[in-house]
Amino acid sequence: MTTAAIIGGGIGGLATAALLGARGWEVEVFERAPSLPATGTALGMWPEALEVLDRIGAGDRVREIGIDQRVAELRDATGRRLGPRIEAKGATVLISRPPLLAALAACAPTVRWGERRADLAGLPHDVIVGADGINSVTRAAVLGERVDPRPLGVDVLIGRCPGETDTFTEYWGPGRLFGVTPRDGGYINWYSEYDPRAVPDGTPDPDSDPRGFLSAMYRDWAPRVRETIEGIDAGSALHYHSRDLPRLSRIVRGNIALIGDAAHAMAPNLGRGACETLLDAAALADALGPAEAFDGDVPSALAAYSAARKAAGQRTMLLSRAMRHAALTRRLRAPLDLSLRAVAAVA
Ligand SMILES: Cc1cc2nc3c(=O)[nH]c(=O)nc-3n(C[C@H](O)[C@H](O)[C@H](O)COP(=O)(O)OP(=O)(O)OC[C@H]3O[C@@H](n4cnc5c(N)ncnc54)[C@H](O)[C@@H]3O)c2cc1C
């Protein structure tokens, strides 16, 4: 019997488990959380991610719950549109993390919830998959040293607000931006990304008073930004310091493969992290193939996975970083072409 241990039962871990399980692999998923999460922000499932979800058998459920995002647009702080509206080549579906993970878990073999792996000791499996996210413990086993994510120097405040839209809109001003996207469940998703050094003294604290913080930060911005802030569900607000990874020299070693954020955690500015993770899962399952046909040559299979996904994931990571820089620069016009090209390159 061919066996795989998957460290992490998030998007990448559950997707890989479902794909390998369907191909006859005996899969064990170790997830530190006690159960599926009840809360989480909206994630963009781009057309190629939906194709992977279809292969898994979760695509219909995700389309049923999620909301189509058909148009993307950038605007300045006053609401004036910057460049053309970008029509998606196919529907991108926005869905919040809990129902996405539930849809994946329904297609995956049993998960060992509440099992945090401190390291990879004692795992006798043929293949070990590091799907343990941005703070991966598996990464050190692949690289031979610890490589930590690095701060991007921007903070993100993200949450939801009642409403509906089919358009992704991002408003850009010096040192901060505000985004509005579709989301399931009768809500829209909003987020604020800002340079903490550009927060004026006396601004309310984003953790204890997110609405007060946002009202002060976006006081003179477009009416839609201010209306959205008025309606936010303050209890849903999540504040974090944005980080990404340096380009890793390798994403596989021996019988271990890294996928998703463990391999290429990226700035959120292109909304591609979950999508790239699903593409990794599909490429890894393709490289390993059906259990009954597997010849036991794990290093060759993982080399094929790395050839398919290492550069692609890192390219999107770099584009996301470039997009973040363009969005928050104080000289707005100069990098706009670059940003629109970055969006077009992955759209
Ligand atoms: C606020 C926010 C908004 C985002 N918005 C978008 C978006 O709009 N579109 C998009 O595509 N991407 C978005 N992303 C990025 C996206 O969420 C990630 O790229 C994606 O979740 C990566 O999937 P993953 O499976 O690699 O990691 P994760 O989803 O982080 O899953 C890792 C799992 O491993 C578990 N784990 C970690 N360590 C251990 C251990 N030692 N033992 C056992 N289990 C462990 C964790 O509990 C977790 O369940 C966003 C991220 C954030 C934080």
C-alpha cells in the first residue's frame, strides 16, 4: 500500500488528501485545530482553482455557496477609476474559509483533528506533504535550516459587512488602500491595508475599535468606502501584520514536499494564495499518480511536482509583493501600469 502523511488540514492539506485518496493512496492528515473553523474571511477561487475543486468533487458545492466575482477595478481615494475595468476570463467565486474547508473535508479521508506535529519524527509513510501554512515546521526539513516569513511592513484589517456585489474594487491612496469584494452569506468582504508608520497620532486602536480606526483613516475617501465602514460587523474584524516568504531554494527533498503557504506564502494583494495552493495540490497528486501504478520512485515524482510548481508559485508571490508595493506607494501613478499588468497576468 502506498501511504502519505499530510501535515496540516487546511486548504492544501485537505485538497491533497482528497486527490490522493481518490487515487487509492492511504492518507493520514494531521491537523492541530480541534475541528473545522467556524469563522474566516472570503477567499477568491479563480477559474483554474475551480477546475481543481471540480476534480476533487467540491466544485459544485463551492459554486452553490460562493458568489461570482466578474469584474475587478482599481479606484483612487476619491472614487475615480484608475485604468480599465478588468473582466475575468471566467467566473471567480468568492467563498469564506469555513464552507470551503467543509466542502474539501467532505471529499477527503478522515482527518486526525487536534494533532499538532512538532516535527516529522516517526512518520513511516512513503511521502510526507508539508501543508502546514506560513509557519510551517516541515519547511526546515526540506531546506535543512529554518526559514521564517518576513514582515512586509504593512498591516491588514479585514472583515465583513452586510451587502452584495459581484465586483472586486480596490481604492488606493498614499500609504493605505481599502478593498470591497463579494462574499457568501449575504455579506461583502472588506479589507484595509496600510502602512502603520502612516497612521496619524490619536487614531483609535484597530483591535479595540476597528470602526473608529477605519473612520479616521478613510475620513475623506469615496462615499462607498465610508458607507461600507459605517456598516461593518466590528466583531468580524481581524487584524494582522502582512508577511511573505523569501524565494525558497527548494520545495522538495527526499520524500518530503511543501505545498501552499509552506512553500510560497504571499502578500494578499492579488488574492491568489488559496488558488496557488490548490494548483500545488493538483500538481502533486498528478506527479504521484494512482497508487496502483506507482513505481515507488518518490524522488522522481516529487522532482516533477517541483518542476511544475516551484517557479509558478514563486512568480505569483513576487507579483503579489509588487502589487502591494504599487498599491501603497505614495506616488500613485507611476506603478499603475505595472499593477494592472500584474492583475492581467494572473487574471
Ligand atoms: C486574512 C487573509 C485573507 C486572505 N485572502 C485570500 C484571498 O482572497 N484569496 C486567496 O487565494 N488567498 C487568500 N489568503 C491566503 C490563503 O488563505 C492562503 O494562501 C491559503 O490558506 C494557504 O493554504 P495552506 O493550506 O497552504 O495553509 P493554511 O490554510 O494556513 O492551512 C495550514 C493548516 O496547517 C495547520 N497546521 C499548521 N502547523 C501545523 C502543525 N505543526 N501540525 C498540524 N497542523 C498544523 C493549520 O492549523 C492549518 O489548518 C488570505 C490569507 C489571509 C490570512
